[in-house]
Amino acid sequence: MHQLLKEIRHNPLLWLLVFVPVVFAAETLAPEAYTLLFVLSVLAIVPLAALLSHATESVAAKTGDSVGGLLNATLGNLTELVIALAALRAGQYMLVKASIAGAIVTNSLFVLGASFLLGGLKHHVQEYNRASARFQAALLFLAIVALLVPSAVGEADSPAAVAFTQKLSLGLAVLLIAAYGLGMLFSLKTHREFFGSAEHAEGGESGEAPWPLGLALATLAGVTVLVALVSEVFVESVQEAAVAFGMTPAFVGFIVVALVGGAAEMGSAFSGARKNRLDLSVGIALGSAAQIALFVAPVLVLLSYVMGPAPMNLQFWPGAVVTMMIATITASSVTNAGRSTWFVGVLVLMVYLIFAMTLYLLPPQVQ
Amino acid sequence: MHQLLKEIRHNPLLWLLVFVPVVFAAETLAPEAYTLLFVLSVLAIVPLAALLSHATESVAAKTGDSVGGLLNATLGNLTELVIALAALRAGQYMLVKASIAGAIVTNSLFVLGASFLLGGLKHHVQEYNRASARFQAALLFLAIVALLVPSAVGEADSPAAVAFTQKLSLGLAVLLIAAYGLGMLFSLKTHREFFGSAEHAEGGESGEAPWPLGLALATLAGVTVLVALVSEVFVESVQEAAVAFGMTPAFVGFIVVALVGGAAEMGSAFSGARKNRLDLSVGIALGSAAQIALFVAPVLVLLSYVMGPAPMNLQFWPGAVVTMMIATITASSVTNAGRSTWFVGVLVLMVYLIFAMTLYLLPPQVQ
Amino acid sequence: MHQLLKEIRHNPLLWLLVFVPVVFAAETLAPEAYTLLFVLSVLAIVPLAALLSHATESVAAKTGDSVGGLLNATLGNLTELVIALAALRAGQYMLVKASIAGAIVTNSLFVLGASFLLGGLKHHVQEYNRASARFQAALLFLAIVALLVPSAVGEADSPAAVAFTQKLSLGLAVLLIAAYGLGMLFSLKTHREFFGSAEHAEGGESGEAPWPLGLALATLAGVTVLVALVSEVFVESVQEAAVAFGMTPAFVGFIVVALVGGAAEMGSAFSGARKNRLDLSVGIALGSAAQIALFVAPVLVLLSYVMGPAPMNLQFWPGAVVTMMIATITASSVTNAGRSTWFVGVLVLMVYLIFAMTLYLLPPQVQ
């Protein structure tokens, strides 16, 4: 506990934790002040996500490489999962899907591109482990093919088509989780020597000393509950706040939710790039994207049978599928070379900007 | 003849030849028992395809490298061609196209993925000739672009659109056959040194001694006639049998026909992978896919003017084009590295499973 | 001036300059003879484009590498820009877009493929600088993503959709010009060592001695005016001439305009390939395509606010977007290896032929 307080004192990001009680107070006093609640909940989620990320890594560091890798791989995007669960329980499937698609695109374009740019402005040419990048990009490609199919086939609205899309989504969810599990077996067990540098990087992601196991587990449990509670406020206020800010719901789901949920990891990715440890940055960017596509999204489909008002399917609107596909192709092409310069970062960021600009300008009725 | 009998005794697959007379007897006695006729004709085609494959290779081995390569390249998918011709004569163009698309997808995903998986379970990392894989993948890419165009443009039903699609298909068929011919000139003549290991592999595909020329030619002629006769039964019974088995016609055309027609080759590809001769497996998988796309499909268009009730075009339904395109991109990406592990096989098989599952679940009215 | 006359005497292509006065005379005498005016204006533009190209390179050679590179990069496709401006002023936005798409496809497929084929028929295997080809292909990919978005989203015809497409096109135009500018900073300044061989090639593009600065600047100014004047005749006559020749307007815009505007550069690319200087050919092919996509097209959007009857957007019809995307993927895949043979050229030309054949056969009402 003492160590937790010490860390809070040294890490200015964690001072934002003061907004956690503030958001609960505000919700009780002014439950209709959506814009205020939205801003406060964003400010509260960011430091909680950072704590969650550090706690996960600390548990992982204590439990040895294989179990630790497994933990990092399943809990690495816990914040995104908890936010999506809050939206799922509220029946806001559109927001769930927008935040899944947004997290995939934001990680594989914005985080990757900004890492390349920030690293490239300091270092002339940077090298990193191609095998690891190719592995994550291949997983991501499989997931996008899986998401493409129900979206391409199930446009009809007949009861038969709806039932087909639901059965297909369930099958695809099981298949994606199986692929993710086999991928962990491959990268953590049978062929772990391929992933040398990337694994070393993951271990020291935060660059700080790991916490004792008890503290880490307690933090993991406690903070998850807090994130869940704040996410409820966030999900309730996000739609009205978006209108107040003049943003379309698609833009909020796609861009804002993804940036809020991934803020802590982005910090690690960018500081890794500046320190010329690009393996770490590429691992976070593509690893998070793959994890959300192959683990978080299918788990949400399965959980929707238990927790949601109705089962959720994997049918995305065509623009989202095309965007995810182009993001995957872009990330896969630029990481294929195993080296980068600042201009590669510019190119990847430009692709992200094209999508962000389109979503920002999109009139609600065209969507 | 003695040698043929000896081979039949030693190869359990060929014991299935007993079903050839059985299927003819059954057709005379019970011409309406479609499910039975379907099962019997499948059981009869598999050993005939194996014999055809061995006979083609024996003729190829006796006639020297260039003529032999030519023969393998034109007769290598004779079974698929003969089955498709039976469907063509019956005017079942939907089945012809489904079996073309299915053979391309099955070879470039299922055969390739299963070879990688079976080989990778025995060997830690396997290497193969990249140049050969790239060549076949490039041919396949050209063919898919050619199939994409009439499918994308010719959706309208006006007489002008129909005439345009037909003219375009004829032009594309000529162009694809020309590309295939130039590709043989390149790989067998002007730049044959690039294809070293793959060619060696093709020579010993069956791992058995070649037959004398006379026996091989007689088998080639006789078995082709038998395949043609059994295919008639197969084509007549396949639709009703599909309904009886609860399968959609798309699933049957796409998956079942492709597996039946290619069973013999698949055996060679898988045993090659187990023996760490992955050049052989990749050559069979991508070579067959390219051959069907650039030779069998265009030849069927040309023959439809002579043998079919009406000319056939190259217009596929959008789902088939997208599936073939994703199969080509997948095969081309994974073979680009020139080495593979078991997990690459899993990924490729998963892409195949996604398509197979979709087709299996697809309700007939959504198709 | 003496040097200019000397060059004209030695270069048979420049003898076509005699058609410049002829086209003006014909327009005065027979302003309705569209087919004649079309043929004459084509014959007059080809030598003017060659002069323009040589003058630009001469100014570039005199002004040092950085300014020279900048000049080549902005004025390298001056002919295409001037022709498109004539069409823009006449309000023929369809022709402008068809010529943009056509120039991208012609350069990245026809010029690239024909260079590989012509070079490969003389040399067994040819090598070139991969880094430069990858850079141009990446720029091209970014531009195609930018063109894909308004075409995919803005299909609706409502006023809101039209306003959205216009705002988006303006934003994308600014973004593409910024990417192009940063690309020049990268290739001419911060990482110029990557582009060694390609830059050397560009310097000696025409293989002839550069002109003195005064002559070059005067030629640049005078010939630009002549091209502008002849382009007016060309744009006015092209539609009626197309009908007379039995060609669709799409075929003319896509194929004929691109071949006319780029004739001079094609000559350099092909002669470079024959001399085993494939860096030069690939640089011209992909460089021109990237320049038209990232500089000429956005500049035309910006100029349409000043010079056109109405603002132009970047919305292309779906077939054009798919064609440009396949052209980019094809060019990017084949140049990825850094070496080529005659058959690579055949494959790339076949992709071009598929599109040219489709456009030629396309009935006007299906378009």
C-alpha cells in the first residue's frame, strides 16, 4: 500500500485519480449533466487504466514467463473489455462494435505510426524484430477475414438471415479464440525463440520495478471494479456529450473511446520508441490490435448471451470493415521490412488521419 | 497390365476401383436412388483420379522434361476438367463455377494449410523454394483479377450487359490461356533454373516407379472415359443428395466436389510435407490452383460454345470472387517467406474453415 | 535557340512539331472537323511534351540536386496537368477524373510492365533499387486510400452527402499535398542516401546534354503556353472523335489521354530498360503515378475553386477506384523483389490488358 502511494506521488498521470471520487460525487449531484460527467469519467479512466496495466505486468513478472505471458495476453486490454461490457449491459451494441473497430484501427495505425514518427525524429533508422510483427499482423489478418464474412453476407433483414448471422458469429467467435490460444502456444511455448527481443521488451513495459504479488492482485481486483463503475457513467453520458461537442456518435465510438481506453499503453509505446526500443512499441501496437480482434471481441459475443439484453453478432457496417482491412494491410506492409524511419510514421498517421477526418465530417444521416 | 494389377494390389486406395462397376450397376437398377448414387460415384472417382494422376506422370517421365512438364501442366487436373465437362453438358453452369471456385480455394487454403500443419508437427521449421511459390501465386493473382472484372461490372440484366459479359469472358479466357502458355515457356524453358527444387519434386510425385509408355497411355485413355461416365452419375445425383444430407448446393459445389476431384493429389502433398519435401506440397497446392484458374476455367468457357447448351461466361457471384481473392492473398503472403511452421498451417486452415463454415450455415434463400 | 534547332534536327520525334501550327490552322478553317482536330492535336502534344520534359530536366540539372529534385517532382507531369486544366475550365470533370485515374493506371501497369518486358527480352535478370520503388509504391497506396474514402461513402445524392463529399475532398487534397511535400523532404533531404541509384538515373533521364538555363526557362514558358492552347482543341474534339472511332468516352479518358500525355516519358522509361538501367524505368513509372495521385489530382481540386465552373471533388466511380487499387497492389508486389524478368513484364501488362479490354468493350449504358 505504501508502495502504491509512493508510485502515485512520483507519476503525475496518477494524480488524475482524484477524479475517481469526483465522478461518483458528480453523478449523484447532477445525473443529467452529461457533458460534465463525460469529461470527468474520461479523466478518471485514464489513471485507472495505467494502474491496471502496471498491476497486470507485476503479476505477470512474478508468475514466470509462460503464465505471465498468458496473463499479459488475456488481461492486457482489460480496460477496453470492461468499458465494452458496460456498453454491452446497457444494450448499446453499436457503441461496443464502434469501440472494437476503433481500438483495432487506433492501435494498428495511430499507435504504430506515432511510435515510428517519434522514434524516427530522434533516430535516423530504427530496426525491430520482424518475426514478431509478422506474427501479430497474421493474427490480425485472420480476425479481419472473420469479421468481413458476416458483414458481407448478412445484409438482408429476413429472420433467416438474422439467425444465420447469429449462428455464424458464434462459430467465428469460438474459432477466433481457438486461433488466439494456439497463437499463444506457438509464441510462448513451441517457437518462443522467434520472439526474443519482443518478449524481453514486454517484461519491462513500464520501465518500473514490479509490485509485490499481494499488492498487485489487490490492485487488479479493486481497480477493475472502479473501472467498471466509472465506465457505467462514461457509457451513459457519451452519446449526449458527443452531440454537445458537435461530434458524430461514430467518431466518438471509433476515436475517443479507443484513445481513452488505450492511453496508458500508448505512453509506454511512445516512450519505448524514443528510447530506440521499437520492438516494445510495435509489440504494444500490433499486439493490442490482435488481442482486441481475436480475444476481446469474441469474448464479448459469448458474454452477450449471459449479460446482454440480446445476443450480439459480429456484423459490422461496411465502412468499418474496409477501414479495419486497410489498417491491417497498412500495418502489415510497413512492418514487413523490420526497419522504419520518420516518414514511415508520417504515412501510417496519414492513413489514420484520412479515416478520422472522414468520421469527423460524416453527417449522421449518411452513416 | 500385369504391372497395373500389381500396383492395385499394393495400393489400398485403388481397392476402391471395385465401386466403378458397382456405380454403373446401381444406376441401371435404381436410377432414382440419388443419395446412394452420389456416395458410390464419389467412392469410384477417388481411385480413378489416383490412376489418372499416376498415368499422366508416367507419360511425363518418359517424354523428357519439356514435353513432360507440358503434359503435367495440361493434364494435371484432368479429373476436375472431366467432372466440370459433365456438368457443362448438363447445363449446370452454377455447379461448374462453384467447382472452379471451390478447387481454387481448396487448393490454395486447405491443401496448403494442411501440408504446413502436417509437416510442421513433425519438423520444427521447414524451408522451400520461394521463387516457385511466388510464380504460382502471381499467376493466380492475375487470374483472380480477370475473374473479378466481369463479376464486378456485369451485374445489370439488360441484353447489352449480358452480351458485354459474354464478349469480355471470351476475351479473358483467351488472355488467361496465353498467360498460362507464356508461364510454361518461362518456367520450363527460359528461366527453368529458378524452379530447381520444385521440378525435381514433381518428377517423383507419386514416389513410385513410372509405368511403361504403352500401359500409361492406355490407362490415360481408358480411365478418362471411365471418369467421364462416373461423372455423369455424380452430376445427376449431387443436387438431390445435397438436400438429403442437409447441405446447401453452394457447400457441395465449393467444398465436396473440390475434395473429391483433388483427393489423389492431396495425398501426395501431405505425404511430401511429412517427408520434409515442402516444395512438392507447395507446388501441388498453388500449381493446381493456378492451373484451374488459368487453364481449366478458360478451356471450359471455350468448350461451352461447342458442348454446352449455351455459352458460359466468367461471371461469379460476389462472395465467390471475394473468397478467391482472400485465398490468393493469404497463400501469397504466407509463401512469401519461403519457410513455415505448424502455426502458419493453422492460420491458413482457419481462413478455410471460416469460408467452409459460412457456406455450411448459409440458408439457401440468402445465397 | 541554335541548340534547340539542332536538337529538333537530331530527334525525329520533334519533327512532329510541324503539327502545332497545323492544328491551329485546322481549328480556324474547320472548327467542326472533330476527328481531324483530335488526331492533329494528339500529334502536336506528343513532341511538345517531349520538349517540356527536356526543358524541366535542364533547369533541374542547373539548379543543384535539391531544387532540381523539387522541380522535377512538381513539373514532371506538367503536360498532364495542363491537359486536365483545359478539361477543368470546360467543366468536363468526368474527363478530368478519367485522365487522372488513367494516368495512374497507365504508369503503374503499362509503363512498368512494358519496361520489364522490353528489358527482360534483352537481359536475363535485371536488378534495381528496392528502397526507391517501395517509397513510391507507399505514396501511391496512401493516395489510393484517400481516393477510396469519398468514393465509398458519398454514394448518396442528398445535399448533405454532396456537401460532405466536397468538404472531405478539400481536406484530403490538403493532406495529400502535405504528404507529397514531406515525401520530398524525406527523399531529397533527410534520407537521400536510400535513393542513390534512382537519383543518378533521374539526372540523366533523357541521356542528352542539358540546355543552358536561359533557353530551358524560355522553352518551359513558351511550350507550356502551346500545350495549353493545343489541349483546348484536344478537349473540345475528344468526345466526338471517340464516338467516330467507336470508342467509349471512358476508354478515351482512361487509355488515350494517358498515353498521349505521357508519351515522352514512356520513351525514356523504355530506352532505360533496354540499357539495363531499370532504376530509371521504375522511377519514371511509379514516380509519375505517385506524382499524379498526390500532387496533380489535389492541385486540380484546389484550382477548381478558382478556375472551374464549380468545385471538383475526389469522388471516382467504383470501377475506377478498384482499378487503381489493383494497379497499386500489382506494382507494389512486383517491385518488392527488386529484380525482374520478361515474364514479370508479361504479367503486369496482362493486368493492364484486362482493364483496357473491359473499358473498350463496356457498352455506354452499363458504365
